[in-house]
Amino acid sequence: MKILFVSHSSVIGAHQQKLSILAEKYKYEITLVTPPYWIEGGVKTPPYTGGEGITYISGKTWFPKKMVHIYLNAGEIIKKTNPDIVYIEEEPFDFACWQFISAAKKAEKKAAFFTWENISRGHNVVYTYFNRACISKADAAVAGNIEAKNILLASGFKKAIVVMPQYGVDMGEFIKKKERKAGEPFNIAFMGRLVPEKGVDLLLRAAPGMDNIMVNIAGTGPMEAALRKTADELKISGRVKFCGHVGREAVPEFLSGMDCLVLPSITTAGWKEQFGRVIIEAFAAGVAVIGSSSGEIPSVIGGAGLIFKEGSADELCLRIKEVISDAKLYKNLQEKGLQRVKENFTNEILAQRLDELFRALVKRGE
């Protein structure tokens, strides 16, 4: 079976593992279409083209805006590759999604798209048209979270919807967690953008209520100066370490030295946590996880970590104290986290679920 993947974020090699698994284990002919580059972490990134079992096509692409791309040869690509299914990892309101779904249906091919969108919001006239057209024409969808699925259902989407993240983890990348020695500080980590909605200030405000801890903040962003000031005002600067940006390849080593990961996200009028990839990375590293009640966080944690009410520094402090003081609880969270990521969030699991979806689509069309 031939699958045409369209995905701007798959310019990154780590995002292609599930495609190689589909090719090697499930014997698909995989062609990946990406733009000639994408801006990742502020850097112009060309496509990685070394994935096993993947054929690469760099689409002829126009960028009318920095993060908006339009393919000039979508129909040509489908005609050339003649796939059984076109799978577009772009939002249904996106121009590229509309282009490839329209071209796929014109060529009488099955088509599916991916969506993270977990807030019902109004779009301009053009995006509204694309969204309605893609939802009307697609044969299936993959939703990155439960609320995205519910939004699709509310919009009238009546085809198959699979709920799973866009990318999983590679367990082989993660190393054994370093054991904390007696007397050493309990290392608490935050990983992500330093922006208001990530709630990092809550973690700092929870810290004065705890002894012998170190808060390790991995990330950059416009809130960094304000967070440093908050740490000074709370007189905890000596217990807060700003680690800067930690690249994807350095995440396993960084997490191996941590004891607990906190994701204290806060829902705003225009945003709430869509998934929280750092959660499953912490699970894979054997690190205990505490997350807020924002968006998809409770569903991703799924009983393998602790939840606190978003916005409450006091409740966050209590959850961290539980993890520090209860060795049995900590061990239990480690084991449950490892089990949860292995059963739900590896690239092998995602490839298996895509295989099931693709085979069901083809069978339905026979």
C-alpha cells in the first residue's frame, strides 16, 4: 500500500520514526512531502532525508507569511506518486491541507488529516472555507487530543476519528535515571517556552514552602527576565537554575538528572495545553510527573502522575511535597509512567494505530 504523507514539521528526522516503522514493519511504500525548509526553534531547518524506507519530495512552496505555506504542485505530486491514501499532518483550516485533500479527492484517493485544535474559535472567511471543505471531504481524521475530537464531532464530522499525538517517543533514546544520593537536593524540572500561559511563576511561588530542592527551568522566552525577578523577590534565587534551551537531542540526558517534572500550564481565552510532550518524555526517563488541570494534561497523565488545580501554587506545593516525602508513591509513579508511555505513546504504538486506520480506509473503499 502506498501512503503519501504531507507534513511541514516532519522536516525533523526525529519526527519521521513512525514513517520508517510503517515502511519496515508494515511494508508500506512511504513518500514524505515537506516544504524545502521550516522554521524550527527560530532556525531555518531543511528536511532530513535519511529515514529508512522513506522517499522524499520537497514541494514547490510559496510562503506568503512566515509560518504559512502554499504548495504550487500538490496535484502533480499526487499524480506522480499515485498513492492509495493521502495523509496530511496539517490543520483542516490550513491552506496546505485543503490543497492536498482537494487534489486527493479529484484523483479519487482516500484522504485524512491531523488536528491539534482544542479550542472552538472563529476563523476568517478563507480559513472557515478551508475548514469546512476539509471536514466535508476527508475520509478520516486523527485528533491530537480528546477536545480536538469533540470539536470535529460538533462541526459535523461523521467519519472515523483516531485520538493520538502526532509524534511519539523513541524509548531507545532515554537513559537510566540517576539516583539521588542522601542529602542532595530534590531536582524539579520545567521544560518549555517561558511564556505566561506555561505558568512557570506558579512553580517559583510554590518553591518557598519546600526545603532542599532545586528548580531547573529549561527553556527560553519573553518571561525569563520576569521569572528571574520573581525568584529574587521570593529569595529563592539560589534554588533556581535557568538552564536555557535544551535541544531535543539533549532532553534524555537532562531528564536523567531530574527527580520530578512539573507542567503548570494555565488556560487562557485563546490557549490551553494541547498535549504536553514533556510529560511522555519524563515518563520515558523514569521521572515523576506533576501537571496542572489545563487542557489535555490530565488525559495524557492518565493516573500515572499527580494533578493540581491550575493556577494554585499552594496545591502545587502540596503535590510536590507528597512526591518528595513518600518513597512508595514516588516509585509507583515511576513504574506507572514507564508503563503508560510504552503502552500508549511510543512511535511503534502510533505506527500500529496508523496501520489500523489505513487498512480500514482501504477496506472500506473495496
